[in-house]
Amino acid sequence: MKIHKKHNRKIGLSGVSLTKARPPRHDIEVMSEIQNELESLMLSDNYLDDAPFGWVTIALRYGLKNEDKPHYQKINQNYGDLPLSIEIDTNDLIKADRDELKRIFIIATLKALIHAGQKYKLPTASLEMKRKQLEQ
């Protein structure tokens, strides 16, 4: 099946609210920064070289708990992405300043990428090192 990818991104992030709380103020710009930062780590690890997908999409779900592993959907045969989602506690987001918001988002994104990397036997050394740095 032909894959219709109209960009060269290796990761795509989105946010979705599962509660009635207002979404974080800087979420879109922080996600953009995270995409660039984590994409370079993915490339340095050759994360996607042997993957059965061409890129990863992660929906950060603003909910009521912090999940340690992502939810998977089937690899999208039309666009070639692996769709993942992971829940983040809205209570943490409400009180977070911009820097803390970035830290929360990047840790959740790293959890999802590392879990998927382990599932598909992909290299994750740089991603794991970054996560350890952030969680200290």
C-alpha cells in the first residue's frame, strides 16, 4: 500500500482534553519545541531505521492520571504513522508554569516513545538518558 506522507517529520504531537478544565496556556508552542528536541534524539538513535512505521504520532490526553505506558492503535497504512496516546493529570498541568509544562509533556512523550521502542525492538538509549535527566 502506498504511504501518503506530506512532510518529513518523525514525530507529531497533539493535545486533547478529557476534562472540562481549560487546556494549558502554552501547550501548542511547547509541543512544537518538544517535537524538534525529541526528533533529533530519535534520529541520533536511528530509532525509525528498522521500525515498521515511518513516524510516530502521540496524543497527550489531559485527563485525571499520569500513565506510564501509552495506548496503541494500528499502524496507519495510509500515512505510515504509529498512533499512540498517553494520559497526563490535568491537575499537574493547571498549576504548571511554561517550563514545568514542557517538562511534563516531554516526560510523557518519552514514556510513550521508549515503550514503543521496546515493543518494536528499536534503539532508545538517547531517549532513556534524556528521561533519566528530567526525572532527577
